Amino acid sequence: MNFDPALVVTILAFGGIGVTGLTEMLKRFLKAEDFWAYVISLVVSAGATAFILVQGSAFAILPFAIYTIIVFLEANGLYKIVAKPNVV
């Protein structure tokens, strides 16, 4: 399996409003917080990933799982976990 960063961007831009936008709308509509907000985000990420992979006739379990995790992390800003060191 070859990783394609452009495919991640395509999935994140899903539906014109994007995975992040759709997730935020659902979280507000359902008044979800904390754990449930992440569950909603994971479901939206998986749905968008499956849709894009099926459209490209490239659906397989391993790429689906990997791209879903990458899209989920990107949509939730978890790449920001690494904090800048405090410089005194």
C-alpha cells in the first residue's frame, strides 16, 4: 500500500464543507462533548474515507483503517499535541 497525502486532503474536503465542518455541525446539533464528540468525529471520518475510497474503486480494509485514523487525527487537531518548549 502506498500512502497518498493528496487522498487525505481529498477526504478532509469531503462534501465541500469538509470532515471538520460536518463533525462540528453534528457535535453542536447533538450537543456532544468529550468522548461522544470523538465518537462522532470517528464515524464521520470513517464514512468520508469509505465514500472516497469506494468512489475511486480502491476500497480495502487496511487502507480504509489507515486513512480513517489519519483523517480522524487531522480533523481533531491532534497533530497539535506536541507542545513548544517553554523558553525562559
